[in-house]
Amino acid sequence: MSGHPDVGVQQHGDNHDVPEDMKMNRTGAWLSSDHRINHAWLAEQIDHASKKQKPLIPVMQEFKEFIESDPRIYMYFTAMFDEVPQKHVYRKDPTGRKQIRDYQHMLEVINHVFGSAPVWTDAAQAVGMVGVPMCAILDYPMSTPSGHAAFLDPEVNKMLKKILNQWGKFLLSPESAGVLHENKTGWLGQHGKSDMMSVANAPYKTEHSFEDFFHCDTSKKHYGYTSWDDFFTRKFKEDVRPIASPDDDNVIANACESKVFAVQKDVKLRDKFWIKGQPYSIRDMLANDPLAEKFAGGTVYQAFLSALSYHRWHSPVSGTIKKAFVQDGTYFSEPLFEGLGDPNTKEIDAHGISTGQGYLSALATRAIIFIEADNPAIGLMVFIGIGMDEVSTCEITVKEGQHVKKGEQTGMFHFGGSSHCLLFRNGVKVEGFPQPGRAENVPVRSQVAVVKT
């Protein structure tokens, strides 16, 4: 998915020496800001898949049959590769080969990649860290007209859900913990831990080590993490993220460790969320829930999580859970205005997800939690956890009717972050939100806004 400003590759050192025409910001730091890094990673996977060919696993064989048995789907998956421009960065990898040639080649590479958990690779060696393999594999074709149609298709998304659920099972297995080691390709290596902690420490300019910040046991294999997912959903130690003004219900706590994307007031109940101006559309965001009408003319705050951030959610207010559910949605859909860029230039449009995140708030898989705040000046509000790409498993850990305190956990993203929104009703005088452009994350459970009574 095309990128967002201020969220380039999370890497050891900087990328000041990357030529400007090779830079491209990416979703929450899941993909590198340097085309060459993504190309090099993908070229390596293509090479490995070619040298170690193996039969398609059952769910990938099902995907192949799904594509080939329906003329409409077959057309989409054939045309999306044909529509990638035959020029410059779209055309070839660093070795001069076209990266993914067709859907058969795509299946072969995904079949190879899904046999392992994501590895950390030292970006200082110009290889980079890629956290979402399918996003890297589909990066160009999903931006084409046929890719746009395919990844909006309900039947395609049902099939993708099957594939991603199968990979999710692997990421819950003890075998997936094999990437949690201290060598250069391990997430617990020198550069991996250093980069994770540079993100965690940045908001408070602190010097916590990984071991100081997160619950782990360095005396155990993989620091005690039992799987990739167990590591990804790791918990922080209570004192490193204090709750903002725990006794003041006028102070709203940040629900996720995240960078500000947008703050919009007077949002419409229904709007054209797919256009480049990117207005929020409350009814679509809330999956046509009857309570949506209460938020017409209200306020939306949206922020996104990077690959290296903490991925659990916490209640922004003390209150009662009125309703909580997961709404299935798209996995690799992009708005048409992201696209592949101007065909007369050599560069992909680098603005994409800077507006695409609002689009995803209405279409992507998302967790929707309605909370009736104890503070009557806030009343009913909503948290939305938005999955993007393969980062679309949203787990809600609270139940309807449950009372939660500000800062208490409400759920988490599995294998990934993405984005989240807070919605407030019209007439709620909520203000003081951090503004887009902030370089660091806003710490989870810190003050994100206040309500004026």
C-alpha cells in the first residue's frame, strides 16, 4: 500500500543517502521508504522460491482454483499484472528481472514466504525490513484498475481471509518463534531491539532498554516468547506508560501507541470517503450500526501504528462497553487516487496512504467498540481499530456491559498495527488533540485530548 508521510522504513541509522527518486513512504513503516530495499527483499524471495520449489499448500491450491474457476476473478488477476507500467521502478528488480510476472508466479512466491515468520534484516546493509510480505508482493498490482476491482470484491476478500488465517495459525505456533533471536536477522538482535526502543523511547526522550520496557525473560529461549504473535502482542511494564490524570474524567487517554494522522470536526453521517479530499463517512465507518446517527456532526481523531510500536489497545475513558464487534472488510484495497502514479514520470505516487487511511476507516476489517463514558460531558463515544493489509486480525478483549477504567486494555492487533479512530458526538467539546506532523508517537495512555464541561 502506498505510504504515509513521516513513516518511512524503521531502520538502523538513517536513509539520507537514498536518492529522492527511489524514496517512497510506506504504511506505518511496514515497507521501506526506499524502492531498492523492497525490490531487493522481493528479489531474494523470488530467487529462494525458484530454487526451492514445493507444491502449493492446500489453501494456496484453493486460491489457484478460485482464480481459475471464475472468469471474472481470472480476468482481474491476469489483468492486474499486465497493467503494471512497463517502465522504470515498476518493471524490473535490481537484477533486471520483472519482479512478479503473473498470478501463478505470485502464488509460488506467497507459498514460499508463508512458510516462515517475518525476519529482521539490518537495513544498514541496504536490504531492509519488510513486515508484510503480501503487501510487498502485491504492492504494484493492487494499485492498478484491475487490482482495485479485485481487492474490493467480496469473494476475493473471503478467499484472502482464509489464506491470512492459515498464516496466522503458523504465527501462533512455537515454530514461528525461530526469528526471535539475537543475530542480525533476529528481532532481538542489536539493531532490532535498538530500533524498537528508539520508537518506544522517543516520546519521553527516555533511555529504557527492551528488557526495562517490555515483559520478557532474557534467561529463556526467545526471551520467553512462545511464538511470533506472542512477541508481537508483547506487554509493556506498567510504570513505563502511566495513565493520564487517572482521577480526572475530563482528560482523555490515548488508546494506541500511535502517530497522528488527522483530526476532523463536523463530520457527516454519510460522505464520499473514496474521493481524494478524503472526508470521513460515519455510517460507513460504523458498519451502518443504528448508533451511527448519534455521531453525525461529531469529531474524528485518527492515528496509525508502525511495525515497531506497541499493538494493544486501551480505553480512552472510564465507562461501560455498550457494544463491541468486529466488522469484516477488505484486506488490500486502495482508493483509485493512490494508483501507480503518473505514467509519464518515473516515480510512484508517494502520497497514497496519507489520504488512504481515511478510506480504510470505512472499508477495512475493523473492531468497533462503543463506550458510554462515566463523564456525562463525553457520553457515548467510539473506538475503531482498523486493520490494513495482512495486519487485519482485530481481537476485542472486553464484553458488552463490562465497566472499564481509563487505560484498561480493550483489545489488540495480531501481527500488526494499522490505524485507529476515536469518535465523539456533536456537541462534545473535545479539544487539545496533537496535530498531524508530530515526529514521534503519542504514548499510549498519555493525554490525547480534554473535554470542556
